[in-house]
Amino acid sequence: MNTAENTGSTGINDVVSIERQGAIALIALNNPPVNAASHALRSGVWQAVAALQDEASIEAIAIYGVGRTFIAGADIREFGKPPVDPWLPELCNFLEDCPTLIVCVLHGTTFGGGLEVALACHARVALTGTRVGFPEVTLGVIPGAGGTQRMPRLAGIPASLDVITSGKPMSAAKALESCLIDRIVDGDPREIALQSARDVISGNLSTRRTAGLAVEPDPDAVQSMRAKLVKTQPLLFSPHKCVDAIEASNLPLSEGLKEERRLFNACMESPQRAGLIHAFFSERAVTKVPEATNTPRDIRKIGVIGGGTMGSGIATAALLAGFPVLLTERDQAGLDRGTATIAGNLEGAVKRAKITPEARDTILSSSLSTSTGLAALSDVDLVIEAVFEEMSVKREIFGTLDRVTKPGAILASNTSYLDINQIAAITSRPEDVIGLHFFSPAHIMRLMEVVVADKTGGDVVATGFALAKKLKKIAVRSGVCDGFIGNRIMTFYKKTADYMMMDGASPQEIDQAITGFGFAMGPYQVADLAGLDIGWAANKRRAASRPAEERYIPIADQICEKGWFGRKTGKGFYIYDDQGPRPNPEALTIIDEARSNAGIVARKFTKDEIVDRFVTAMILEATRVLEEGIALRPIDIDAVFLFGYGYPRFRGGPMHTADQIGAKELVRRIEDYAAEDAYYWQVPNLLRNMAETGETFAKLNESG
Ligand code: T1G
């Protein structure tokens, strides 16, 4: 072992070192960025403890993390690969059984395997501000290194059920209250480690070995959690396994640990684990764009044009992120509507405990300013236009912005499908023009498409991504096309739902099949919520250019002709009143008439066929978006649908699902469906190549 001269510490390996101070030994973990429990960290800790426990002079060991956090969990990048000794559960058992007392110092985000290491030690001291938790269930697994056995021994079964099945972090104060940790202190991890070890030796810090602690059985708590999960998480696999594992904590520790390992392995094999891990990495992968090397421009003040739903939502998001916002509208009435919507949004944030009432009042009194007309935007660093989706209106606005805003101000449009190149061409500075496509409600939905036009500057793109991070949104880079990534794909797959409705499936059957797949709502529930008039306007706009070969379904437009636009008018595909949403019989009559006018005899669709057609259509158009370079990688499309369209997280996104179905099967399905509609169902070249070569979208992500 090499010994560093000036600090008295001995490097066990690149991430673990030992420092001896008299009867105390400190083990420092330094595996940036989050001290993930990689193989190097596990084996380093094992070697360090194995050496120290044989040194008679050492009376106490303290383990602490260097950097922003103690161990934040097992190294997720090792998931799915054959585990390498020492496994984390074995390391935890080794720590628990160590004859020398070990105190663990927690800081930052001590999650998952990191908390399990802490629970296996004999005392736990957390720095102020530490968060602890077991997020494993959000990754499709369960705590697999003793967490389901040791937490009940320290904090009881009810608290363990809540923390482990929810995956939600808890504050250090809450952890102290539930006896999961022993002390909260301020200071530097190394200093606290030294002091805590001293206190262990002097008896000022009591120690407990969890193996010796009994668990208070609580069958009622277990049963009520099981009943709750059947209602709230019917499709997920691992939350129910969490309960099974916690229930096994009534067994002797060694037997409970075996049961936990059995359940953990069952979760690891589940496709839901692969999907949830993919979703976790998708959030981070999308930030890796070609323009990321550029320095973002400094955004201090934001202007928003338009106080409608989107403009007010965008303004709310920026205000909640701490930006001063200038909201502009054509007239005072528009401004009044906008500020009232913003006030309502902020009230909601207070109710959700996102901000305090005082913060809301400060935002409204000093961060938000308003003006009619665009001249007041002369000092903003970024303008986000969110007005009517009409190119002539955008042209007028961007022509004015070109004149009134300062050099270097970024001019963004929130348009959901108009051509950003055309908008940029109206200005003398196309390099400053970009699309920032928010999703309604803009202060809640996490997705933001950053639409890069031909001449958009690299630093402007980098600014879009930096802004998304400040707004706590997930930015996905998109090229320019009608509908960018999400709406373009949705417009395509919505047609296949309409075709099935025309051919025999009811809107409710389609919605039930799609919610059974895991979406929060089916396509007709979504359409009613968003407003059928949006699709009606789009159909009118596209009518002249609609290819003759394209099958047009008039049903939704006929419903709109009755003045039924969905939830906002009380009627659409469904009826919305105090009896709760239910199928609209008059819509069903319109469907029957449309079928008979087209000479169609309705046929049955099974749930599986509805899902297969729906998902295959989504993947088909997504593949085209990919091969046209509108999306950088398949994982970007997954992120769009996970964070903007309610795609079930445990399925990882449409492109991850595509890999699970396989390109060959997808091509077979499309060719099968093409027999009834060769225009709509065409196999994209990329998908055909993948079917021939065995290539997967996962592989394309690596080379993307
Ligand atoms: N393993 C590997 N890499 C990880 C990681 C992990 N556990 N956590 C984060 N990273 C990477 C991440 O991909 C990114 O990489 C960088 O670190 C910064 O992350 C046996 C089985 C800790 C709250 O689920 O919640 O323990 O993109 O951007 O916003 O029972 O990361 O820079 O290349 O998210 O400051 C349980 C998951 C695992 C924690 C920090 N633990 N991580 O957030 O940074 S399962 C978790 C997080 C387990 C045991 C079981 C967050 C964070 P890159 P970041 P952040």
C-alpha cells in the first residue's frame, strides 16, 4: 500500500484511503461525482476494514465521503452486468460483523446502497442538510443490501414501508426522528468523522448492531400497504416486492437477508428494471448535445409575449426559477388575464408547498412586471414569444423584436410546429433565434424541446439547455419539422387510433387499452382534455395539402361541428358533469353514422391489437424522426415521451420498447397492416436495415 507523506493517509486504491489518528482510523471515499458504490469502492472499503479490524490499537473506525455526497447508491452502470465480488450486501454484512466499532458520516444525498452501508455501521451521524432514502423502487428494484431488513430494526415497519415503497427521500431531521440516524451536526465530513469516532470511544455516541435488534411485527401496516399498492401501482412489480421483503424482517437477520436477495434478483430480471434504469439515464443523456461546449449567454431578465395559457405558464416557470419576468400583451385586458393566470399558478405552487405565501407575494410584487406593446422588451436578455399559432402574427412580432431588443438578446418562439427557419429569416440576426417549445401546463410539465434552426448560434442552443436546467426542465434538442419530435410523432400515431375507431373500436375501448399499457390517459381522453378544437383547426389547416392517399377520418371534426370541444364544453368523446366522465352516446352515434356512410362494418379489436397498432405507429414515425436527424438519438425520443407525453416510465420510452419488441417483429407488423393501408403503413429504411442487421436502438444511442 502506498503512503502519502503529508497527510498520513494510505491509499487502498484510487477511491478509498485510510488515515490513522491514534486509536481512530478514518476511511475516506472519493469516487466522484456521487461516490457510487462501484467495485473499486466496495473492494477498497472491504480491504481497509479487513486491515483495521486486525490492528489492536484501533478502537473505532469512521467512514466518510469526500466531495458533494456520501455514497449515493450502488453504481447503476453495473446493473445488468454480472456482479463482481465483493457484492454490496456482503460488504454490509462484513461491516455489521466487524469487531471494531464503525461510525458512518452521512452527507449530501445518501441514497440506496449508500444508506445501506450506513445502516450496517454501528452508529450514524448526518451533516445538516443531508437527505437519505431508498430510491431503488424508482429503478424497478428493491434495496438489495440489507435496507429492507435493517431499516425496520432501527425505524420500525410503518416508516420502512413508507420510505422504501415510495422511493422518496427524507430529511436528516426526519431520519433522526425515526431513529434511522443518531445525530445531526454541522461541519466538514472529515472533522465530524474524527469527532464521532472519539465520541464512540468515550461512549458519548451510542452504537447498535442491527442484527441484535428485534422488529416489532405490524401485520396491519403491511396489509394496508399491500391494499394501497394494488390501487396505486397496479402495473409495477417492485413496490409489491418491497413489502414482501420488509415483511420478512420478522425473520432472523440472516434469513431475512436471503429473502431480500431472492426478491431483489426477481426484480433485476424484470423488464421494468431495464425500462426504469433507461428512463433514469435518458434524463442525463439528452444534455449531451454538440453545442454543449459553447458558453451559454447570461440570462438575467426574461420577456414573455402573450398572457394566454402558455405564456402565463412560461412566465410562471421563469418566476418560480427566480427570474424577473416582463409579461407583454396587446392590451390591458390581456395583461389582466395573464397576471390573473400567473397568480393562480403561483397559488397552486403554494398549495403544493413548492413556495411559501411570502415568496408568492414577493414574486407578484417585484419579480413580475407587465407592459402593453413590445418596446418595454428593450432590456431583456431573452424573449419567449407565446402568441397565436399563425405565421403572419409571428412575422410581425419578430420583425418588431429585431428592432426593439438589445444586441445579443435571444429571440425564442414557443411555437409547437411552425417553421423556426421562416421566423428567423424575418430578423437581421437569425443566429439569435431559437425554438423553446414548452408543454402545457408549462410551469409543471418537465419537457422542453429546444428547436435548433439552420442558423441558430451554438451559444444560443447552449443557453436553451442552461435555461432548462434552471427551470428544472428536461431539454431535448430537436431539428425543424412540422411538430418537431413529440407532436409530429403524436399526430401520426393518433391517426391509427382514429382508423381503429372508424373500423370498429370505441373511443373508450381504445383509451382503456392504452391506459392498460401504462399511459395515464388514452388518446381520446387526452384530446378531450386538450380541446378537440385544436385538432379541428389543424385538420382545416392541413386539408388543402392532405395527400389523396391519406385516409381522413371525419369523426372528431363532426363532433366539433356540434360545438363539443371536450372537457371545456362539457362534451366531446366523453360527457363531463357531476356524474364523472363517461362515454358520450351522441359521439357514438356520430361514429356509427361515419362508418355506415363509409360502408364500413365494425369489427372487434382486442386490447393487444389496439396496443400493438398504437405503439408500432409511434415507433414507425419515431424512426423516421431519427433517420431524418430531427432527433439526435433514440434516447432523446424516449425522453420526449417519458417527460412530455406520459409514456409509462417502467417501459423506458418508445425506442426502448422497440428494442424489446425487436425490429424484425416491428417490420412484420407494419407489412401486415400495410395490406389494409399501404400509404400509412410504410417500413422506414432504418427499421428495415435494423431488422436485417440485428442493430438495436440501444446500440444507436452509444454511437449517437
Ligand atoms: N450510479 C452511477 N452513476 C450515477 C448514479 C449511480 N447511482 N447516480 C448518479 N450518477 C451519475 C449520473 O448519471 C451523472 O452522470 C452524474 O452521476 C451526476 O448525476 C444495492 C441496488 C445522487 C441525487 O438511485 O438520484 O443502490 O451524466 O446529474 O442532479 O440497494 O444522481 O454526469 O455522466 O443526477 O446532483 C440507488 C441515483 C441506486 C441515486 C445527484 N441510488 N442518482 O443528482 O447529479 S440502486 C440512486 C440520483 C441501489 C442498492 C440498490 C442523483 C443524485 P453524468 P446527476 P445530481
